[in-house]
Amino acid sequence: MERWIRKQGMEDVPVEREAEGVCYLSFPLLEESGLVSHGFSTRLGGVSQGNYATMNFTFTRGDKQEHVMENYRRMARALNVDLERMVLSYQTHTTNVRRVAREDEGKGIVRARDYKDVDGLITDVQGITLVTFYADCVPLYFLDPVHRAIGLSHSGWRGTVKRMGKVTLEAMAEAYGTSPADVLCCIGPSICQDCFEVGEEVTEEFRQGFDGKYHEELFYQKENGKYQLNLWKANQIVLREAGVTDDHMQVTNICTKCNPVHLFSHRVMGNARGNLAAFLCLRD
């Protein structure tokens, strides 16, 4: 298998794990808590074929339904979680966060979802696995070890500039009494600054959305007039300003676009691809 391409000068997280023939990525910060099962999928270890090879988790891009379900079964075994208690997001680049209860178990996987426009999920129910989807956007993991609650959110550039990380923490605070200073947060594999070229209209959103003291870290302009945008740093700033401490945060150094053998990337593959997934479960 080809080696991972990682950004230099950063901690090597997440780390590669293998179980039941499935290769996935895991954050030591969450592992060491002993409170959750979690992972970020790779393309390796599934049964999907062609553009979806092999570990695809989307039912909506034309892959065979039975292949996608088998991929979920394999990941459930690898993480030692219950397939029928998974709850899937319905992502449309919003900052809407849904509080997941027992009556939501299985929605999106073995039962129809009765919601849409949901890019973040939170719960304090043990044994429910939250699932969100990616192919360059940023996965955000949240664990409140004090109130035993978790959150998992999808944050593309739109979600990032609208502070999805802060919105998720606020939802956890309202639902469970969460204090951001207690929360462990992980920023997962997604597109890096070197690969994320954007236009003036996107950059202007970040100029307006972030204090000027951060602009030099967040973006720079190239000779072609385009900009390179740093979503990892932007989400780190959002979490820090929301009250998460640096020692409670781990930031990926794995870029989806740099690793197309291991990961799906919209910038590399366009729409002819599968989806990666993030999984997070509060252990019984």
C-alpha cells in the first residue's frame, strides 16, 4: 500500500488503524479518553467497485445499495458498534445541528430519515453512532467527558465561515450543559491549504467572518489572482475562540486531495466518486 502523504511540521494525526480487514483513521486524543469508539474511513477494506472502490458510504451517487450496506456492516464490526443504531446526517452545507435521541436510532441506515438540512449531530445516548460524510470538507469531532456527550459536524468552507464548530458547541451546551473548556475536539482529514484554491468571492467571506489579525494565516493570493484557503487553521480559530483549549484539540495533517489512493476527494474525482464517513459513538 502506498504511504500516506502528510503535511510536514504538524503532529502526525490521525493515525492509521486496521480491524476486521478495514483500514480507518483514529485520533489518539479520543482513543485515550476511553469513552468513545470513533473512526474516519478510508477507501480501503470495502466491497464497492469502480469509482466507488472500495469503501464507499453514500447511497446517493449510484453505487449498489447492497455494496454500501456491506461497507457499513464492515465498519460497524471494525469499530465494534451496532449497525442498527447508527444515525446519519443529511448534509446541505448548513449549520443546523440535530439532537439525536433513542427514537432516532437507525435513521438513514435501516430506517428512513424524517429530517433534512442537518450537517451536525449531537447525542448523550450511549451506543448510538453518529455518522457524517466527506470528500474534502472538514469533519469535526466533539467529546464532552464531563457530561458524557458527543458531537460530529460537517464543516465545508460555508460551514466554517459560519462557525459550525461554535454552533455545535452551543448546541451541546444547551442540550447537555457542556462547557467548551472541557471538550476534546478533533479536526479530521480534509483538503489542505496548498490544495484548496478559491476565488475572491470565497476569500471575501472569510475577510468579513474573521478578525483581520488572522487573515495572513488563513489565505494568500497567487499570481493568477486566486487564493489558497486554510480550512484547518480557520476551524482551529473557531474552536479556540469558542473556548476549546489547545491541549484539548488535535488537528489533522492528512489532506484528502493529496491522498487519492487512500481517500475520496471531490477536487480530484469530481462527482464520479464515493464518500468518506466519520463515525463517533459514546460507549456503553
